[in-house]
Amino acid sequence: MIRDDGTLPARLHPVLVRDHQFPTAGFGRRGLDPREVRRFLIRVALELASLHQEVTRLTGENTRLKRLLRDRRSAQANRPPC
């Protein structure tokens, strides 16, 4: 989502979702059930935390595999011709 000024909002993190405060409805108006909103925010925060952990794990695995591939190519390049 792009803001009106053309910039991107800060990356969404679990703590931002968990701590988000919804404004209350004005006097005489019906609003959202705060418990349901909180339950949803916690669910979203847990999902984001899980996704962030998975991205971190996959980034590390990707780095490890790239290093392994580079080392194998280097070993093959340094091997004497048959």
C-alpha cells in the first residue's frame, strides 16, 4: 500500500500489530467488540512472527547453499586436468 505522498509505510512487524489501538466509537454509536479486535490482532501478530522466522531461516539456508555451491565450483576449477 502506497501512502498519499508516494512513500511506502514501515514494514509491518508483529509488535506493531499487537500494540495497535483502534479508536473507540463516539457516544451513542455502536463500535467493534474490543475483545474480537484484540483476538484478531494477536492472531495476525503470531502469523507475522511465524512468517518472519521462516524468512530468516530460508535466508540463512540460501546463504549456506550459495556458499556450498561456490566452494564446489572453486574446488572443481582448481582440480588438475585428467
